Amino acid sequence: MPMMRIDKLVSQSGFGSRKEVKAILKQKVVFVDGEVVTDPQMRVNPETSAIYVGDVLIEYEKYVYVMMNKPEGVISASYDEEEQTVCDLLDEKHQWHDLFPVGRLDKDTTGLIILSNDGGFAHRALSPKKHVEKVYIAQVDRELGEKDVKAFENGITLDDGYKTMPANLEILSEKEAKVIIKEGKFHQVKRMFEALGGSVLSLKRVAFAGINLDASLAPGQFRRLDEKEMNIIVNLLSKD
Ligand code: URA
């Protein structure tokens, strides 16, 4: 476990912004292995040290997993000089966890995006070998039919010659469908429809790796994964 700054650790643990934590440190109520600490830059090992704020023992969370309902117009990145990113939508406490989006949704795509600071999880979830399932709801500009269902089933040759893996298309209404893919090529869903002479008007991801978007999250809102969802992550991490 790398050493980390005491102000970052205390802030991440829910005691306020870094500025607020500085004030807490000045009050001489933060203890590392029984010694008062006032220097916000002091580095500690949260796994081996007993760290208290007053009489509250800090339980360090190494990895954090959050689901967000990504709104339109926001990019899937940690930081950008011009555009608003999904990480900008996090509250101060979560911003301290150095979360990043696990995978990408286009700027105009909405719905489920997982944010985490667990690089191992991201690597596995995005590995082309893992075939992690993604579910989307797509609105398109033309009527859909059985021919489209078959085309998705057989795999579709994209504009660059790549043939997609078999995918699932379930027609929900004339111009709306549920799409399930097990890979994640650039603009994949849009390009699949384009290859069939259609155009995606709106795209929303509703599930990723068996984790469903919480319908109670308004666009831009996020929450920690619950225990059941965490089990899915643990399972994914335990498989070769
Ligand atoms: N496919 C796309 O075309 N766009 C996305 O954002 C996700 C999948």
C-alpha cells in the first residue's frame, strides 16, 4: 500500500474538503498511532497505522465503485480543459478518491457508467477477452424489422471492415430497440445501425457486466454500488 497524505485520507473518509480537514488538523484531534498530527502533508500508511479523528477510527477504503447516470453533453474522462467530465459531476468527497470512468460512452450517450479507482477491475471489465455484456436502448430513424434482428445475430461488418461478434437486437417499438453487445468498439452501436442503413437518434446504456442502471438516479446523479452489485465485481475479478 503506497503512503498517502493525511489530509487526502481524512477528506476521503468523509470529514470534509481538504480545506476543512486542514482546519481539523489544526485543532490537534487527528492521531496517527497515538501521535497528534497537524501537518496536512504528512504521509501515512492507512493499512498499517491506526488513524483517529477525535475518537473515530478511520476505516480506509482502498477501492471505490460508483454507478452514475451519465447525462448528455458530458464526456467520459477524468479531466478535460474544456468539456465537463463525468468526474466533474462527483461530489467533493468522491473527487478525492481519484475515480475514473470504466470505459467510455459518447458525449451524447446517456445512462450507466461505472466510476472506480480500481485499475485491475477496469482492465478486466474492458478486456476484449472478457466479453463483458453491455445493454443499450437505442432510438433509430427508421422502422426496425426481423432482418435487423438477424443481422445483429450474424454479426455486422462495420465501415472499417471489422465484423462484430453476434449481438442481440430486441425490437421494443417501431423505431426503438434493446441492443446487447459483448464488445466495445469505438461508436459500436451507432456504427452497427449505420451499416444497416439507419441512424441512431439517441442511445442510453442500461446495464454493464450484469449491473443495471438504478432507475431512481436522475441524469448526473450517482451512488455507490450496493452489496449485490459488488458481488458481481468480485466475481468478475476472480475469473481468469
Ligand atoms: N456505442 C456507441 O455507438 N456509442 C456509445 O456511447 C456506446 C456504444
